[in-house]
Amino acid sequence: MNDGARGNGAPDPTAVVVILNPAARDGAVLRRIEPLREAFAAHGLEAALITSDSEGHAGELAAEFAAQGAPVVVALGGDGMARSVAAGLLGTRTALGIIAGGRGNDLIGKLGIPKDIEAAVSVVAEGRDRVIDVLDLDGKVSLGNVCLGLDSAVQRHANAAKCVKGRWVYLYGIVRAILPPECIDLELTVDGERTAFRGYTAGFANSGRYGGGLRLSPTAALDDGLIDIVLLKDVALPRLAAELVAFSSGRHDRHPHIHFGRAREVHISTPEGADPIEIVADGDAVARTPATLRIRPASLTVRVPRARRLSAPSPRG
């Protein structure tokens, strides 16, 4: 399916590189290809579709086109594909464009990019470039959030669900994950200060959105140079369920067992003798403890909608 882009030298100025994994979501992303081609053609552009077969391969492809001077490289897929393509664009002048093709699509929700194909293509063709931070987990990129514990179980159940659609799949994952919930024990070194944590989940946010629109952190910003830390402490199951419902609904003032903080670097490990714990980034399991998470300020350019101009007030007659 690789087409429309040159392998060497400067890319065709009318071709926009679009990287996708044709096997993603059991091939569902393929249904978006023809509408995508038509939407680009309406802007006088050609969609140069480039297939990737792994996360690393997508990053390598993106880096190659950035080196050729492509102004934008588009990820067609979910948050995982956006993360993979972004890994190859860090520190370059090439912007990351995103066209939704996943389940949650939380990054585009934070950036204000529409899910509709024609509207998203318009952003790629006519939008503006914005510089944002990324999370760096021992060299692995995360654009949204890094989580351990309950959130990992939520993602595992959500990914396994076949009959639940949209945002409901993550609410389904929450219900499955807390029946019964499992506590985790961590040793966290937050900007040099060491602390022990026992609870259900530890989240580290860049965008603060996850689970198809749920809010991990109410204060997370993509360009503040900080990691937002969210720790859900040990609490009895009935109280846990009540606080999670309030938290997931955006009522962040009703969770006395949830701690918020901010940092630039967090080292995450388990107590001596404890088993390693799975670490999830943007919905995918990417590592296990121990690991170090850092913020990389202003390291990625993304293509976002232009700000709406306010119309001039009507003259008074």
C-alpha cells in the first residue's frame, strides 16, 4: 500500500505522508482510507499511504520523511499510532498530523482535532502548528499518560472487549478491574524525593485525558513542562467505587483518597523482593518497573485547528 511519496530526496509537495498499520483493530482502519483519499483530493493534495508493521517501524518511517523535509507526517489510527509516529518526529520541524482511527482517540480530544475524516484532513491541510511536551519513559515516548495498577487492568479488560463500543468500553474496563481490585506497592522518587506508595493506581499525565474522554488530571496541560501525578490510595471497595465514579465524571473535589502532585522526573520501582509491575503508556503495555519517567518540554510539533476568529461587532446605527 506504500504509494505517492518518494523514497529519496525531497518529498512530493502535493503528497502528504500518512502512516498506518493495516492490521490495527482487525483491519477496521482500512475502511477510512478511501474517504481519506477523497478528503485530501478536495484540498488539492494526495494522501501517500505508508504501511508500518510495528511501533518501531512507524517511528523509523516518520524520521525518514522528516529528514527529507516533509512539513507534516500523519498518523492514521489511535493514540498508540500517534505515539509511534511522534517518536520519529521529536526535535524536528516536521509536524505530527492525526486522523482518528482508534477507540479512545484521547489525544485528538485534548488537541481539539475532530474525529470526522473530512474535518481532520482540513486540519492537516489548513491548520496551525503547536509545540507540546512529551513523556519519556526510558526512551519510550508517551503523548498522553503513563499508568500502573488499576489503570493497567482497565486497559487490559477494555482491549479484550469485543461487544462494547466507544467510551463505554472503558467504563466496562473499570467495573471489571475493581472486581476485585488489587493493590500495588511502589517506591517513587519524585524530583529527588523518595516516598512509598500503596494503593490501586499511579498515573502520570501529560494530556490528562484517557479512556475515551475520561479525565485523569484536571490540571494537566500539554505545554507546561510538568508531569501531573495522580495516586489512588488504598481504600475499601465501596468507597473506591464511589470515588472512581465521581472522578471519572470529572468531579475531582470528591476523592479524598486521590492525591495530586507535579514533577519533572519520577523514578518508579517496587520494594525489594517484589515482582515488577506492568507500565501502560497511551493504552499500551510498554515496560515494567523499574523505570524512570521524564518530561521533555517543547519537543514535538503537532498540527492543530486554527483558533476561531471572533467576528467584529456590528456597527451601531
